[in-house]
Amino acid sequence: MVTTDISLDIARLTRRRGPVTVVDGLTFRAEPGRVTGFLGPNGAGKSTTLRTVLGLERADAGTALFGGVPYASLPRPLRTVGALLEARSAHPGRTGRAHLRFLARTHRIPDSRVDAVLDQVGLTDAAGKRTGTYSLGMGQRLGIAAALLGDPPVLLLDEPVNGLDPEGIVRLRGLMRRWAAEGRTVLVSSHLMGEAALTVDDVVVVARGRLVARGPVGEVVRAHAGPGGSLEEAFIRLTAGASAGTGAGR
């Protein structure tokens, strides 16, 4: 059971690439014990936001704090924040188990965690195969397992259902609900409203890098789709015209 209450607080976060503002003054909180859906069309700036939060890209303005601390200042980052950004980050010549053992030893995490997280994501039978032979869905499972290695109180998942088969999607949905029930902060980005509606408690909706709505999912749906409306309807109304062709970036 995770006992540390750590929220993710983003305030006026801005990221520019040349003349283009990819993330534009974004402010929201992802809270412990909740699954927060970070929603927006392709090109809305979701991935760039997560990369900036993790220090992989430099913010031009604003802050992103984990329990009041920026990611770069966390003493043991993998034990505080687990992140899935790129499913194909493992060396293709390593087995799945070897990849996780390397990460565990680098961050002083016991090897026993490796088999535990492989089991959680349903990858035990493929753990001895080289990751270069993995399908996209298997790569996603390995990335989720890596995010879980440090048993972190905060999880950031960028489009985690991409490539997963139906069994994998159902498993991940259950895992996210369980993580939140344990008191973790779970932020999951998606452009798939049907899946988000089955999983999230709160939503943060962005379009062209800007916040257009945030709050408990039921409140956002009622405000923008009316009684009896759906998250998909609310999303379409909130992001009308902000397609991949007009968005600022990933």
C-alpha cells in the first residue's frame, strides 16, 4: 500500500518550439487516489506536456511539481514517479527481463520487483524473449512494467492502450483503478474517449496546447454535453476544429 500523498501540480506551464507555442500556460492538478484523464486530439500538446513535466524538454515558463518538488530534484525519481512515454525504449538485443533488471540495479531496486511487475502486466511468458521481437502491445506492457519498478506513488502514462489487445486493455484498466484505490496519483493521456470514460475520475481537456476544461468527469460531461450526454460528445464540442492538422504538437 502506498502511503505517501503526492499530487502533481502544474502551474502556467509553457513550452515553445521556435515561433510555435506547443503548451500554452497550462494549469491543473492530478490528485492522489484519482485517475486523471489528460485528454486532447492528436497534436494537442499532451506528450510535450509530459516530457516537459519530466524534464526531458525545457519549460519556457511555469512549474510542474511532485509534492512540491520538481522532477529533477527528486532524490530517487523512479521510486516517486513511474512514466510510460515511449514503448520502444528498450535495447532490442536485451530480453524483457534483462531490460528491467538493468533498470532495477541502476536505481537500487531489488531484483524481486522485476518478476512482480512482469506478472502484473501479463508479460511473464515473454520475459525471456528479446525486446526487438516484441509487438507494439508487448512493448507497451514492458514500458508499463518499467514504470512500476520503483512502486511509485505517481504514474504518468502516455497513450498506454496503443497496440494492446482487448485482454491487455482490460488488464490495464483494472490496474489503473487499483493504483488509484491504493492512493496513487495516476495521470493517463488519451484521445480515445470511450476508453477514458470507463477508467478516469477527473479529466483535463486540452486543445492546441491550451486548457479548455477540467474537473470530475461527470461535471465536465454535464457542462458541455448536457444531462445524459457522453464524454465523447463533450470532448468533440470542447475541441472542435483542433484536429491533428491544426494542433501545436504532440
